[in-house]
Amino acid sequence: MKTVYLVASGDLRLSANQVCWPAQEAMEQKVIAAVEREGWKVKRAHPYDPVLKHGFLDSQKRGIEVFRTIPPDAPLIVAEAVWQYTHHVLPGLMTHRGPILTVANWSGQWPGLVGMLNLNGSLTKAGVKYSTLWSENFDDEFFLKGLRQWLKTGKVKHDTSHVRAFDEVRVPANAAKIGVKRLWASLTKGVWECTTRSFPTSCSTRSVCSRNA
């Protein structure tokens, strides 16, 4: 039976990892069930720690240790139901040769989707190839179709027909005029606040003004 490895990046704070763990565990169970229905086995690369009371990678050091145990060409899922710190897994993902799938739950509880997008941004900037999927319950056709595609080909192809290059976007003149007026009003308000507000003598007026503007 083919095997997919799974890792989960967490917070740096023990309390946050402990509080968020039940949501992560519930999400992983759904993802694992979906993968197993496709005839694959899922192996969690790092176990639940009964002392720490969570199963997250909670430091860069721990992440590097765990990635040393993962076959470099194995399919790998990074499952996120919580806000996470990307540096826990980025070094390992940068050297991993197998297909990578980042997965998040569609929930605002902690939230995993934001954590996954943070990870995706770092992977993109680092030039690491990956695919990504998200779902509320991991039983919808969008998720299942993408998962099957990734398991078969190592990639997920999304519909990008709605995407436009920035240079091709044309904003109606009326809307552009309103936008410019609001931007100018916002900028001038910031400048006015800088010139009229009193600051402690220890503060840098220039730095405060630049932030407000």
C-alpha cells in the first residue's frame, strides 16, 4: 500500500498548542479518512506527545529532526487547523523532493486557513513547488477531486479562469476617481494627525508620521 506522510506545524507557545490540539486532531482524522478511502496509508511523521499534550511541531529544531525521518521522495501533506509558525517546517520542505500538499480547514476558530496561507507564501517565496487544498468537512467534491488528482499526479490543478494580470485590469473612471479621493483623504488625515498630536520627547516624530501616513 502506498504511503503518504503527514506533518503539522504549530505555535511556539505551549499553551496555544494545547488549547488548539483538539481542533487539529479532529481535522487530521477527516483528512486521513479521505486519503485512506482512496487506497493510501497515512503515516504521521511525529506522534502526539503525552507530556506536552499536543502533536504539533513546535520549533524549528523539532521540525528538522522530524524531516530527517521522512523519506525525501515520499508524498507529504502539511495539515493545518491552526495558526502556525512556518519556520518549524520550511527548512524541511525546502529540501523535500516528493510532492507536497498543504491542507487547511475552512474555519475561523483558530484559524488554519490563515496559517496555511502564511506557509504557502513562504513556500512560494522560497521557490518550493507545492499544491494546496482546503475544505470545511473534507467530504466535498472540490476537496476529494483535488485530493485524487494529487495522489495520482503529485499536483492539483485549480481553475484560474477568473485570474487576471494586474496590467489587464481596467477600473471604470468613476470608481477610480472615488478611489483617488478616498486615498487622498486618508493620507491627508494621517499627515494632519502627525502635525497636531503631541508625542513624548523620546519618540521619533518622523517615524510616527511615516507610519500614520
